[in-house]
Amino acid sequence: TVPPVKYRRILLKLSGEALMGAEDYGIDKQVIERLAAEIIEVQQAKVEIGLVIGGGNIFRGAGLASSGMDRVTGDHMGMLATVMNALAMQDALEKLGARVRVMSAIKINEVCEDYIRRRAIRHLEKGRIAIFAAGTGNPFFTTDSAAALRAVEIGADLLLKATKVDGVYDADPKKKKDARRYEKLTYDDVINRDLQVMDTAAIALCRDYNMPLRIYDITRPGDLMRILQGKQIGTLVHG
Ligand code: UDP
């Protein structure tokens, strides 16, 4: 028998890079299809799911600024990139039969809905997957901050950050063989030791509103479901 899930509502943050797979730009069709299938599996286990998707596989404001573009314009492009990723994920999820709404923090009504908190919660209650696009809608923020913000707003039980590493380490596991993975960290550990988990604004928001955060490896199929069944996978950041 399948173990029951322990969470009612989650916010899953996928970086733009997670959609790239082995490519170095854009969206890998097979990867997005696999991610969509995992998300639907979790939803079928009666977990309500909000998604925040990054845009780093297309544009990042900081990258554009370093090659001379105005930073705010670059951030606008980065936010629009997240809308494209959200549309691609919506499509992948719908192809597999899920009901999905993309809600953008920037008005782009011909393409998707606006983010309205009460409506977002209603979508979740009705069994729709809500994809929160365009980050926070403001320059100088990241989609990590958007993920923390939306998680708190929708009252998620858990914020999940999917990365390409299976948690947080005390050194880069690709460079140091004896790097150790933390099973648990406090928000203050992350901030004080400057561990690269999420940006400080995101961690501070999680800390202030006591939002548990788990970092896990997106490339391992099935881990998302196992986490929701209560398995201690990756690194938990808590109070
Ligand atoms: N961005 C922004 N405000 C936000 C969220 C994102 O300006 O609230 C811009 C920023 O330029 C960022 C880009 O959108 O670099 C893509 O988001 P992010 O870098 O967080 O994507 P990820 O690294 O998760 O793929």
C-alpha cells in the first residue's frame, strides 16, 4: 500500500534551469514532461499545488545588466521569461489531463490571469494547479523571494525548492569529496553562515512567518512524492 501524504498544500519552486535538462538554454521537452507527470502524481494524492517557476533558462536581469543593459529592464525581461516557462508548464500539465491556471504578477491578460490571492486559493481548493508567474512583479527580487511570498500568502504547509543538488552542503559536493549534507538547518544558520540556499530576502520571509522549507534534488524521479509522504530527503530549513 502507498503511504499517505502528510501535506495538504505545498508551494513548489522550480528554477528555470530545472527545465533545461542537459541543454544550456530554453526548455527540454522530455524534462518538462517528466516534471509535469510527477506534479500530477502528487496532485492525485490530494495535495494542493502552487508552482513558482524561475526564468534563468532564458533571461536573468543580473546577467543582462552585466552586459550593459539597464537593470530594471533586464529584470522585466527576466520576469517575462518566467511567464513563458509557466505557459510551457501549463501546457505540459494540461496534456497529461490536469487543470491549470497561470497567474501573473504582471498584467498580461491575453495570456494568463492576474495573480489575485483569493482567486488563487479558490483554484487550489477546486483542484487546479496554480502557476504563479512573473515572480513578485518587482525588479531586484528573485523567483525564490516570490516562492517564499506566495507560500506564505496561500498558507502552504511546506515550501519546496527543487535544485540539481540533493540538499545543502557545507562545501561544494562537486569540488570536495568529503562535503557533508545538512539534514536540518535553522533559518538563522542559513543566513549567518551565508549558505547558498535561497536569497536572504526569501529566507528571512520564511523565518518571519515560520514557513518550513525543503531543498531537494529535482533530477531524482519520485523524490517529490517521497518527501510528501514524510521521508527525510534533502535538507529541511526550519525555525
Ligand atoms: N525577477 C524579478 N523580480 C522577481 C522575480 C524575478 O525581477 O520578483 C527577474 C530577475 O531578473 C531574475 C529573472 O526574473 O533574474 C528570472 O528569475 P530567477 O533568476 O529567480 O530564475 P531562476 O534562477 O529560478 O531560474
